[in-house]
Amino acid sequence: MIRISGLCKKFGDCEVVSGIELEIRRGEIFSLIGPSGSGKTTLLRLIDLLDRPTNGSITFDGMRTDGPEHERRTVRRRMAMVFQKPGVLNTTVEQNIAFGPEFRGVLQETIRTRVSAALEMVGLSEFSKRRAITLSGGEMQRVAIARALVTMPEVLLLDEPTANLDPLSTEIIENLIVSINREKKTTVVIATHDMAQGQRLTHRMGVMMNGQLVQSGYLYEIFYHPLNRAIATFVGINPIRGGVVESNENNLATIVFNGIRIQALTAFHEGVRVAVCIRPEEVILALPNVCAPASSARNCLTGTIQHLLPFGPFTHVHIDCGIPLTALLTRRSCEELGLAKEKQVTATIKATAVHVIPDT
Amino acid sequence: MEEIISGFIQAFQLIVSLNPELLEVTALSLFISLSATAIAALIAIPLGGVIHFREFAGKRVLITIIQTLYSVPTVIIGLLVFLIISRSGPFGFLGLLFTPGGMIIGQTVLIMPIMIGLTITALSGIDRNIRDTLISLGATELQSIARIVQEAQFAILGAVILGFGRAISEVGVAMMIGGNIRGETRVLTTSIALETGMGNFGLSIALGIVLLAIALVVVLIMNLITSGALADSDKILGGPRA
């Protein structure tokens, strides 16, 4: 649907995005994820043809987009973008939503039908005559989405659509995005700094850092096989550094950290310095002297609990086993196991759950 | 003191009896200043829009010059327009000197900077995000400018009213270009200057009251408009919601 290659944007001397290679597929929800200031908004603006790239190209449905403004507008009218700030104008909700089709010269009658359908979809039908700026933040953002929907876009671009919104409004908007994608087959590109949101909504994901698309792929790849330490940290893993591959037989490697040995599946050769990523939910805890539940697990380490950190309905348990490990348990299991600071526990991890990255 | 009191009494009589000379001067004043305001607005609002929306070299300098011209003395504009439309000037053949037409031109030039400048300020007050939103919704440049001007309408209307206020209250242009010819180019301000000089304090005070009454109407209209805007901001700040 959209193919981006070698894309680069400079503001003065500052390179805000560079070397972006990306393909957005028709009908998917793709999320751009990365910390604030990593270039997500700039990339979305380039995709929406609001700014011109310094270098590189974007093709939309096979068409080049580097032509004069009126050609770019024709392409832009097949997309719609929702900005982080809803940007509603000081007029009624209805009129706000009608802008897109009005700019395209659609018949008034058709506009009315489409506007009421869009209002229905975002659940704001009873607000149609209200002044848009009197709505709440979440409602305004729904107006912004409805305003994008009435243009019947093939691609919907969303820039942090739920930043600054309460959890309930966020849920409404997330459900809306998913149903738009399912019912209208609209391709959706969403920029967010919220990992969990990216995980909830999307099929594929691209991680942006310092203006570069450092990794893109299916959720599983990003979450379980981050390419480097920065990505691992961003997706919620603290990489354990300072390991060296001691031996490797048919990709089953033994990695040594200060005398602690961990087995993992990796192609890294003997002697390579590595870091390992272990997702907290892959660490199984048991009391010492209790037989490890998963017999296929290759790694069994004993350590002392450093501290317990509440995490929603879960608890992060930080353990020192010679190497720092974090396990994610439900509060209930924590209580049942009687976990507390200074207590001894056994941590079990499958070799397949250990992801190895170069330690650089 | 007696003079002032008797002046006020005379003024009251002139106004209540709808003195023909008073009415004529008032009508001409309104005609000239309203025409100048309308013409200036038709030029200043689009021009302000172009200056705001286009990026060009020297934009900052131009805006600074415009803002400086807010306080240009009326007599300097009078002098400038006089030189241009007097018999020997480049537009002398039009015969505009000492006519209401000439005065309209002079006042238009006088209030143009303030209208352009305040239009630019009004448009700058609209979030950049609004423009991006409109463009991304498929607006052409013209469509987005028209919409943003509409969004800034209250502030722009304020600029227009301020321009009118400056036009109706100035003396320099009216005196130098109009010449204060009775029945032809005599307006409220020049009349007050003349009648005071001649010792007709009653008529002067009456004219002054009318001028202030016009100013009051202008302020009332302005308040009416901005109260509409204020009601909106009340709602934004969590006031009663329909």
C-alpha cells in the first residue's frame, strides 16, 4: 500500500528521520512505536504528504508522491490523519466533521448522510449540534476520528490518538480503531509511545529510535527477539550484560556470567560477548528444594529476592541469582508462595525463552 | 464655568431638536469613515492573510514596519495623500483634493496598517495544528486560509472596529485633505476644531457628545462580539454544558 525507501527529513542541520525503509501492507494495523522525540510524528507527516522529505521516496499504491502540490493533494485525499491534539474548529460538531467532504466538493445531501453515519460510529450522535470546543478531550478526539472517517480514507494515520486521555476514553478509541480496520478494511498506521497499546491493537510494529526505524516486524519478533539492548529495554526487558559464549553446539549455547551458566538458543560463536534478554513472564519461580515444575527447562537458578514491585494486578519480583533476574507473577501467586524480601527462591527459565543479543 | 454649563444646555437643545447642521456633519462623518473602514478591511484582511501564510524574505521586517505604522501621525498621512492627489501630484487629474473621496482615501491609508497588523496577530492566535488538520483533510491552500480566517473572525472583527475608531476620531487627514468645507467635507472632528475656535462652545460640545456616542456604540458592538467568544471560553473552562 505504502512503500517508503531511503526516507530522510532534515530541519536545518538536524536530521529528524533518516534512512527509513518500510512497507505498510493493505488492510493491516501497523504501529510506530518509540520514545517521545524519536521521529514518529515526522514520519507520519511525511506519509500524509504534509511535509516533503529531504531525501528518499514514498509511493502510495504504486504512485510516486514527489509531484507538484495538486498531485500530492489527490493522493492525500485518499488518506486521513488524526493528530495528537484533536484540532477541532470553533463550530458545531456536525460542521467539524463535514470539512473533508466539503473540501472535496461532495454533494450536501451525501455529506449529511455520511456525517450522521460517522457520528453514529464514534457514538456522538446526540452531540451533532453542539459546539465542538465545548466537548471533553476524549469526545473531541472522537470528533477528530469521525472527521477523518467521513472522507472514507484507504489509509488512516493516527498520531498518539490517546495520549493525555483517561483510560475509559482510551479504551473507546482503541475499540473504534480496531472496528474501523475490521469493518471498513482501512489500513491503519498508528504512532504511539505506549508499548501495551501497540501490543493490543496492531499486527505489525516498527520501533523508532533517534529518527531511525531500528526494527520492524510482527509483534512476536519485536517482543521476544529485540535486535539490540535499546529496543529490549524499550519493550520491557532489562538485558543482562557481561556474558560470554562458553560453548555452542548446534545453536544450543552455554553463556557464562561471573560463573553463572545460562543455556540459550543462539548462533553466536564461542568467545563472543553477549547480553541476554529474558521476559519477566517467562521466569517461573518456586521455593527452594521444590522440584522445578517444567522439566524441559534448561536453566535453574537459585537467588535471593531483592524487592517486590507492584505492577497493576501483577508483581515484579527482582531476584539476585548472581545475575539480576525479574519475574512477573500475579499478586495471588506471590501471596501463595509467601514471597518476601530476602527470601530464597528458585527461578526456572527455558533455553528457548532466553534471547541473546550482542553486548555492545 | 458658566460657559461650559450653558454650552452643555445648548448642546442638549441642538441634539434634541435634531439640528440639521449637526445631522449633516454626523452623517458625512459616518459615511466617510465607514467607507474607509470597508475598503481598508477588504484590502487588509486578505493582505494580512497572505503575509501570515506565506513565507518570504523580510517577513519579520515587514511586520515590524506595519506595527510601527500603527502610530503614524494622522497629519503625516494627510501630507502624503495631499502630495499625491493635489493638482500637481501624480493623481492630481482625478480632482480628489477637498472632496469626501479624497478623505476616504486618506483614512483608508491611515487605518490600513492597524488592520493588517491585527489581522496577522489574530491569525497567529490560531493553532498551527488547525492548519495541518485542514490540509490533511484535503483542503486546498485557499480553502484552508478561508477556514482559518473564519476561525479568527472575532479577533479580525476587533481589528476592523479598532480601524473604524481611529478613522472617525482623526482630524489631520480630514482637515488637510477635506479642507473642512461647510456642507461638503466638514466632519465631526474638523467641525469641533472650527467651532471651538469661533467660540461656539455649544455646537462643539454637541458634536463632541455625538462623537463619543458613536464611540460608545462601537464599544458596545465590540463587547457584544467578544462576549460571544467569552461565553465559548467559559464552556471550555468547565462552565455549564448543554
